[in-house]
Amino acid sequence: MLACMNQDASLHQRRRPPSAHELGGIPWLAVLQPAERERAVAALVVGDAQAGDYVCRVGRPVTYWFGVVEGLLKMNTDNVDGLSMTLAGLPPGGWFGEGTAVKREPYRYNVQALRKSVVAGLPIDTFHWLLDHSIGFNRFVMSQLNERLGQFIAVREIDRLGNPDARVARSLAALFHPVLFPGVGQVLRITQQELAYLVGLSRQRVNEALAFLEAQGTIRVEYGGLRVLDLQALRSNPFERGSVGEGLRMRRRAAPGLAQAAP
């Protein structure tokens, strides 16, 4: 697909110019002046990643700044014990790796497609040209860096939570971040298994948590996705179960809409 993924020749060969529809899903293009936008559009490429394809890998040099046009990616890293820790889910509209791009340093994390996805790439030299010449682009990148710091702090907090319902709630709230992921809107297309990969719980436990959160009025499970009804509650409520009986009732409920593959 793109240069940092040239270990997979077929993926690299799938790179192509973006369509007008795909360009419409790139949020930062709107902040550019006409000449800046023309230069950026001429440089942008997109690739069609299959489930399991790596977009970035630890130790590889940065050659592009990446964004998700369609689909879902996962950013993760391995700790000193060799265990994988998810840093972020990356839904449509999300651009990532700006800190790495600014410093031109090798990647310290992996980014992998959880399902068929369309990923856009802005060449690193064009990225730096925009930093040097575009006030609007600078503001966008600075906002991304600021929000990303808050996101990674939240990831550490989520990782320490012993309450699985709260872990699922906080992870969902992160995916509905209006600044980092403006392409999501109110409905996130995701399956139970994809959410389980991101949260680090079993699919069965995630399903139980979704039923509990739906009963609390914070989300609504729809066919192939989730609709957020109370984002602030997902971010802050403790979601303590009231009784053993309540927990048993949640186990009997299902979230069949998410059992299907997200379109």
C-alpha cells in the first residue's frame, strides 16, 4: 500500500489516488488555503488494507502521516514482558502518528487493520511543508497532539480499571472522541469481536457489558454498530452493578446487532 508497508508487495501495489468521496472524509483539508490544499491533494495516496495488514510497525522509519478513511485500525505496543497493550482504536476520520511525523523518528508502536479499511497517507515531506507554510494545518496538528496526550493518559487509567463494564464504557467513549475521530458521528460501526480486541476482554464479557450499558441508557445497540446516547456518562460514570441478580440478568441478555460484521 504505502512505503512503510512495503514488506507486503500486494498491499503496496494497492496504493492509488484518493477519490473525491475519500477526500471529503479527510477533516484537515478544510483548514487549508486553496494553494495548500492543491499541494496536499496532489501528494495524498490511499490504500485498501485487508484485515490483519500492518499500516505501521515498530522500528520502521516514518514516511507518511496516516489517517483512516473507512474501516477500523488498532494501535498497540508490546511491554517488557512481551504482552501487547492496545493504545487506541482508530475509527474513520482519525489521523495518527503526528508526533512521530514531527520528529521523523521510527515508529514505537504497531498499527494494524482489524477489518477491511481504507487508509490515507500524506508524504512526510508534504506534512512538514504544510507545518512550515499553513497556520490552519499547524493549529490542527497542535490540537491533535494535545488531544492525543489526553487519550493516552486515559488509556493508562482504563488499563488499571478492575470493573469490566467501566473499561468497555471508557473504551467506547474514546472511540467517539469528536476531535480525534470526527468521522464517527453518533453511530460507530463495530462488531463485538473488534471491540473485544480493543478492550482486552473476551467477546462474551464485552457483550455482557454492552447489555449493561444499554440498560443504563448510555448506548443503544443497533445492527452492526452502536449509538451513543450519553457520552459524558460513558466517560465518567463508575457503572457499579447493584446486585448479583442484576449481573445474572445482564448475562442472559444479548447484543445481537453487534454479532454481525460491521459494514
